[in-house]
Amino acid sequence: MEWLGLQMLAELPVSSQILLECRYNPYLVTLALLVAGAGSFATLSMAERLNPVDQPAAQRQWRLLGACCLAGGVWALHFISMLAFQTSIEVHYDYALTGLSLMVMLLAGWLAMNTLGHRNLRPRHFLQASVCIGLGICAMHYIGMAAMRSNAQQFYRPDMFITSIAVAIATSLLALVLARYFRYGSGMLHQLLKYGASLLMAGGIFATHFTGMAAMTLVIPNDASVTLAAGDNSLQLSLTIAFITLLISASSISAALSDQKLQGKEHDLRRVNLLLSQLDQARVSLQQAAHYDALTNLINRRGFNQVFAERLVEQTTNEGMLAVMFLDIDHFKRINDSLGHDAGDELLKVIAGYIKAATRSQDVVARFGGDEFCILTALHNRDEARHLAQRIMQKMKEPIDLAGRRMVMTTSIGISVFPDDGRTCEELLKNADLALYQSKGCGRNNLNFFNNTLKARATLELQLEEELRVALLEERGLRIHYQPIFDLHTGQVAKLEALVRWQHPQHGLLSPERFIGIAEANGLITELDLWVLRHACEDLAHLSRNGYSGLKVTVNCSALTLGRQELAREVEDALQHVGLAPRQLELEVTENALMGNIHSTISMLKEIRALGVSLSIDDFGTGYSSLAYLKRLPLDTLKIDRSFIQDVPRSRQDMEIVQAIIIMAHTLHLQVVTEGVETLEQYQFLAQQGCDFVQGYLLSRPVPLGELRAIFGKFDQREPVLASFNPYVGTDQSMSPDLFADSPDYRASASSARPGH
């Protein structure tokens, strides 16, 4: 390094003398330290700006600006400290070497900022960079020292020289770590820590410089002429350099702060945009959830109503036609009950695909919930709607593989047409639902168009439902008629079947077939059954107190009532309330009601039988009972349905069926009642076959409680029993002659399709 004028001092030259008067201007030293601190703070600020910037060009700009701040701060500290160095000889500086020292420091600053720009830095990266930067700082320092021109020669102590390099490397490592650390964070504490770090970095650079200065010794040769220092302009020059450096640092800090605020606003703007985007996505998701069915991806009821309203306005303007179709999957509940709801969901997906495949692209297909679907289609005539419904029903016949089973589902369809069947969405949907109800009532797997008769019937049934609720609540209008059951062995009345009637204020006396179905559909049947049970027990107790203690009353029990866990307790309460013996009550249940849930039914019947109450199975032979279950049921009586006796003796086949039922019942130790006996031939046939009891119009129609005494009187006369009876004497003339009246061959109990009353 001789070309820089750096000479290592082993011992003083013999022909030289040491210049002892060397000192520093304390004000300029302090100024140098402040300038270095400002440069360090600016460098840390530039390092902060590298983190949020993703564009390479912007990163290069911040690296270059940070390199200038670091180089300017270090170089200014060095040069102002050199100007603070005061000796008694004249000293001036070489401009070329001074400029070279600045360029070397710029290179070291660029290396430092480039290192900080990397995303993932390991300890070895910090170490390598700090060595390079420290050497660069030392090179800058000693080039700057070599730029000092005077009559004295510069000699350096090797130990202090090496120490200055070590301090420079340590300072560089400290600066890199601090700058890396302060790239992240914000807030007042962060700023305070950054101020402290800036002073720490400046102190490290300060230590590097003055360690190098302490290693230097100025030696004046004996033969050299000594030129004393003249005027001193170091203060002005130092202030100028400090001003320029501080200006650059302040400008850089200002730019960093402005960029930070701008970045903050951009960040807030991005957050706002992100929130708006998320809100848009949430709105779309909510709209999807609000208008589409999650399972089948069809539009739901709300979405359908919105599209329906738009299509209705369009067709009203164009005077076109629309068809609304309600679809209900037949016996879908069985799938959920037997295979589970997951299998039911998979089935609904397949069915939705079938419906979509059978419709046109312009048709609207919606799922209203459960197994209900609705279709909206534009058409030119009603036949188009029929053909579409038939295509759907045909598509539904394709087998479906589900849970290891291969099955075929069917659907019932109801159709209403705009404008013939209504002009509003609500009216058309209601009318399509009524048509669907008719399709299900006709045996399912059917389609029906709406007609005005359906509306009139629905209106009437709604009115009857409301009035039936009031009648049950106020116990007003309901009546019980009793039909005697004749004992073929004793020739006397043994039982009375309690049959409910409704004395309607407008329609007269209504038979049960007019309101039992309404009660079952609207959850009133249990309340009605219990009303009949209580009043039948009261009436029989009244008869028992008036000399008819040997009678028994039979009360019908529907499937819904039979499924109640409280039924046994309610029966016991009804008996205890009137003081009636349990043996005088017989509960009559239909065959299909027994088969609904056979295991719980058997348990319930055993509990009732344990009270002493008799049990009878009604409508035998019309349902789906199994003989294997029949022998397990705790029954006392079997009642043969009237459909098997009405053609006797004309039908030999019916005679053989009745004969087989009687034999089977007696084998199972059951008594047999045959209902619907209307002719003498039927009576004689049953007596010959060993039937135990008969009931029907041949013996008596159902009569109110007050007319029973006259019926009993006829049997007590002990005349030839049948000679005194005309099959149609005493026909119930009190029935209303309109559509609610009983037919001439009316069976007093309800039809075999539902529990008799």
C-alpha cells in the first residue's frame, strides 16, 4: 500500500522527528457524529422501504438511495473528522483520492443495501457481507487518509491498523443486523428503537474512524522544511459537507416517510378493495344460498317465486300461456326411514337430474323442499304441459342404484295453467298443489290438471276443518250413534259399536266419511277418538245403571291414536272417570293400523289388554296383515269386512273366503263378528258357518242413545228374531239429502280405507 502513502511503523526513523502537537476540534467531532447518526437513521429508513416493495425497479431505487445515505453519512463523518484534526503544519487534501474514497464508500453502501434486499438471509450471508462492507469502510478511510497532503509522513501501528479493520467489520455486521431488524415493525416504540440504533451505528463508524486515526503517527524528516499552518477554513468546509449530507439524509427520510404514508394508503386501499371483493363474494354466496338449493343446485322457492313473477309479467304482456307443475315423489319417506337421510339426499340428486333431463333449457325447475319439485314452462296449449309431465314420469321409470339396491321411483304431478286457472303466482301455485293432491288421492303415479271442482272441495274442506276444531273445543255438534251387534248364540244384543256423527249447522247430520279424513290430515283424529272414547264410556255407564249391565261398547281407534304412548293411561282414566268395568270396553283397530309399527303396536296392545279391555281387529282381509303377526297380537275378536259378505250367497268364492276366515279365527281362539249383514240369506249363511256375532241394517241401523231402548225391546219379545226386521226399516232419514248423505247400503263405520268411526 506504498502508493497510498501507508507505511507500517516498526520504530521511529533515525532521521525524523515526531510531530507532537495533534488535537481535534470537539465541535467538529460532535458534528461528524451527528451527521453519521442522521445518515444511519436515513439508511434504516431506506431499509424499511425494501420490505413492502415488490417491483424490482422500485427496490433498486430504494437500494441506491440507501447506499447514498450510508456512504454519505460514513464519508461525511470521516471527512469532517479529518477537518477536525488540527496540527501545527499546513495540511491539504488531494481531490482525486478524496473522490475515490467517496466512490469506494458508495460501493460498500450498495453492497450493504443489496444484502438487505434479499428475502431469506442466513448468518453466513450476514458475515460475508459485513466482511466486504467493513473492508470497504476501511479502504474508504485509509484512502481518505492518504489524500491528506503535508510535509509529514504517515506511519501506522500494525496492531491498531488491524483493530480498525476488525471494528469496521463488527460495525458493518451490527449495521446489517439492525437494518434487517428494523425492516419490520411500526409504532412509537419502533421509532424510538430506530433512533437508538442509528446512534449505535454512528458510534460504531465513529469508533472505526478514530481507531484508524489512533493508529497513525505523523513523522517529519529532519531535512524537510516545515510549513506552519496558515488560515484555517475547516469549519466552513465541515459545515458545508454536513449541510449537504444532512440535506441528502433529510430528503431521503422525507421520501421514505412520504412513501410509507403512500404505502399505508395503498395498503388501506387494498384492504378496502379486498373487503369489497369479499363483500361481493359474500353477496354472491348469500344470493346463491338465498335463491338456490344447496343439495340439488336447483333454484329454491324464493328464487322460483322471483322468476315466476318475471315470467308472469312477460306472458301477461304477450298474452301467452304458462304451466305450473307441482311434483311430489311417491313414498319418498320410506327411503329415508329404511336407508337413511344420506341415501335420501343422493336419491333427490338423481331425481333432480332426471327432471332436468326431461325438461327444456328454457323451463324453470325448482326444489321447494323435501321431495317437492316445481316446474314453470311456457306453452301454446294444455297438451304441451301434459306431454312434458308424461316425459318426466317416463324418465322417472329408469332404475336408480342406491345403497346397493336397484329401485324405481314414481311421481305424482299437479298442473295449473295461466291464465285459465289463475292470474297471480299465489293462485296458480295453490291450484297446482290442489291438482297434486288429487293425483295422490287417485293412487299416485298420476297427473291431473286443476279444475274448479277441486277448488270448491278444498274450500269446503278448509271450512269443515275450522268448524271441526271449534266443535271439538266446545264439544258442540258432535254426536254418537250406536249400532247393535247381535249374538248369534243367545239371540240378544251383546255389544254396541260407537259411531261418531256431526250435526253440522248448515249441512245437517254428517256421516264420518265426510270429516274423518279431514281430522286425520290435520292432526284432529286423536282428539276425536278420545272424545268418542270418553262419551261412549259415559253412555254405557248410564245404560248399565238402568238395567243393561251385560252390554259391551266397541270404540274405534285410529292408527295415529294407537301410536300414542299415553293411550293405555287415557283408556284407564276414561273407565275410572265413569266407574265402568274394563271388560265392558272393546277397542277396535283396523288391520292396516296394526301393521304400521307392529312391534310397538304389540307392546301397546298388551298394556291395554292387561287393564282388562278387549281388543278387536276391524276390516280383516282388506289390508296387508301377516298371519305370523296375527297370532302374536293379543286380540279377542276378528271382524270380517262387509266387502266379503255383500255378494253372499251369489258369489261362491266369497262364501268360501268367509268360511275360511271363520275357521282360522276360531283356530286362533278369536270370536268372529261379520258386519254389513243386510239380507236374511246372509244371516242364515253366517249362522250355519258358526259366526259368533253379526251387525248390519238387517238388525238395526246406528241410532242415538235415546232410541236404543226400543231396539232392546224388540229383542226381548223373544219372537222369531228376523221375522220382525225389514232390512230398510228405520233408515237414517235424518241424514242430509245433499252430497253428505249416506247411500242406501251405507256402512255405518267409515270406509275401509281408514279407521271406522
